[in-house]
Amino acid sequence: MKIWPVALAVACIGGAVLVGNYHVLTGDAVGGLKVIPKVSWSLSESFVNVDALGNMPAIFARAQYPLLMVALAKMGRLAGSEKDLSDVRSKVQIGMTESQVYSSFGYPTEKQPIGPHFEHWVYRAPLAGQYVTVSFEDGRVTNITD
């Protein structure tokens, strides 16, 4: 009995399971190759060039790659709202309250307590290559940095 047909079948099934459960991201933005889990099994969006994804507006990226964008959001790689980072940079003003920033841009990707009266909120771009940090002191914005 020849073993190669069985080995070929196992390899094909294993490949389908891997491709169906993971996104394979390529491009300079991820440093070559990165594999992240999908939110549900699907053969679509298995191989994505993130350099092209990073150059499109967020609304188009969500329309073209909905499963990938949900997976990135679950991993904390997206900003907490539909607003992109340029909105955060241009609309957050010194002196705004935490609730004003939250209501405008949603929950941040990260909250970093610095001390009893200080906190940093980090909003990330879809591929986590870019981010904006909003610093608070006593509940008010004191600084916005890239």
C-alpha cells in the first residue's frame, strides 16, 4: 500500500484548515509575514497585502476586508471607533474632558495609568503602525502626541 495518497490528503485537509482559520498578512507594514486568527472560518481574506490596506480609507478597508478588520479590532490593532487618527489629531483639544474624547472617538485601544491623576489613552491605526496618545491630568486633556 502506498502512503503518498494518504499524506497528500492529510496535507490538503491541513492546508484548508489553516487557510480557513488564519489571515496571512504580507508586506512591509508587518515586517514581511504575519499570521493572525480569523473570527470565523472562511476561505476569503486568507492572504492580504497590508501595504495596500494601509493606504485605503478605513471605510473602504472595512468594506473590502470585513473579517480582517474585526480580527484586528479584537486584537487591539484598531482605534476604538470608526474615526481615523487624523480626526483624533485634529479634533482633540487641550482641556477637553475624558467623556468628551470618549463620546467623540470611542474607547481607546489602550488605557495606561501613569499615576493617581495621570492617564494616557492610545488610539491605533488599522495596522498598529501609527498611533496617537492623548494624555490626561485630572480628567482633562493635557497633551496629544504621535
